[in-house]
Amino acid sequence: MTGPEPTPDQELLLRDYRHHLLDQRNLSKHTVRAYLGDLRLLLAEVGGVELSDIDLSTLRRWLAGQYAAGAGRASMQRRATGIRVFFAWAHRSGRLDVDPAAALKSPKVDRSLPPTLATADPRTALDLLAAGAASQDEPSARASALRDSAVVEVLYSSGLRVGELCGLDLRDLDTDRRALRVLGKGNKQRTVPLGGPASRAIERWLAVRSVLAGAEAGEAIFVGDRGRRIDPRVVRRLVHRALEAVPEAPDLGPHGLRHAMATHLLEGGADLRSVQEMLGHASLATTQIYTHVTTDRLRAAFEQAHPRA
């Protein structure tokens, strides 16, 4: 049971803080929404006290209560980070004399990945999608099938986030260089290469795009069956459906293809910095989790095959 709503003064403070996160820190709307939600939760659960009355002990007790209530480690880390960012901003902007969260530590999070695809799994899924498209005679059904094939090809080829894929416009496609210009988290742009099969899949899709595209599609590369820019939920459904057709493949969505792409690149000898750039990770530490996957696979292969393992 939560306490009172933030006071009018606190609401003004939250509004200013939101502008700071969006305009100065350039965080995504999703991250800003999460940070503000955590902050509202804190202000409600500490009983509507004045901001200056909140100290380090209060923040530690609040986080401990969140953990006891069942919050996961990743949520705990995000809440601790968001609280530190807020109080640092409030102190720096003169709204607080001291920063009570300066010594607040985040709980360590076990960085683990969901099951990933074997190297042959994406190829099987893509072969099945291509065969399905070739078997379609009705124009709209064939267009949808070619779009689905291109979507999965691009996700696996370039490791895009689902939102990045849905946001692609025709001007973002560089056919000469076989590359895509991508707007990622924090409005940061990057250029990612396209494999030959992905380029050809996009070419086949664009040749029939007009069958599905309506006036509301604008310049979107990928269009849904209703004629508008494709929705992330549609992409998730079609990826799940494509991977369900692969025997013994784990049930994964678009992010699973992103994980698989990164893992397979490292297994093939790509350097970590290149994979970081392709994925659009701000920190190399985020990309390093994939090295654990490749090391675990190497260990499993060693123990299975080496006579003195």
C-alpha cells in the first residue's frame, strides 16, 4: 500500500526533472518513464516528506523494502541508478544543499542471457520463410511473406532492436554500401552493414511494398498488413512464429535474434569493439556478456570431445 501522491511542489520538480532527462541527458522515453515511475514510488512510500528530509538511510531502507517485496535484481539496479541521478541533479541545480544518494550503491546484477540459437537455426528459419513466400500466389499474401522474410533477415544480419527496425525509413537504406542508418537509444545514430541475403530480401520486399503500403505508411521500410508502419508487436509475433517452425530451437523473439547475431559474430572471430558498434551499446561492458556465452560453448565442446577433459 502506497502513501500520498506527490505534493504540487514535487510535481513541478518532477516536471523539471523530466525535461532534464529528455533534453539534456537525451534518454529514451522508455527510460525516462521508468525513472519517473521509480521516483514517484519513492516519494509516495516515504510518506510525502520534504525532499530535504530524505537521507541515505531513508533511501537504503526504501531499496531494502523494494527487494523484500519481490523486485528483481535488474529492477533494483535501475531504481538505485535512477535515484542517484535524480538527487545528483537536484543537488547540482541548487534544489538541495546535500546529495543524500551520493554514497548509494546499486546491487550487483548477474548478467545472463536467455538461450541462444545454434548457428544453423536462423538459416533454417529463413529458408522456411523464403519457401513459404515462393509458394504464395495471392499478391497480398505473397507481399506479407516477403516482408516477414526480410524482417527476420535484417534482424539477424544487423542485430537491430525491434524498435530500431520498425523506425527504419526508405532513406535509411544505402543499397550501394549495403548498409542501414539506424537511430538507436538516446537518439544516437549508427551505420550497420547488411549481409547479401538480407539485402536481397529487402530488395524483393520493396518490389512488392506498394501492395500493402497505404497513405499512412509514409517512408517506412516495413509496413504492416493494415498499410501503416509495422508495429513492434507484429514483428515479435512473426519472429516467434518463424522460430517455432525450427525443430528444437528455443522460443525466442526479436531480441533473441540480436543475441544470436552477437554470439555468432564473436564465435566467428569478430572483435568485441566491432560487435559493440553494431549493437549500439554505449558501454563495452554490456557487450562483454556475449563473451561468456562463447566461452561456455567452448567449455562444453571441450568437455564433450577432449579425451582428457
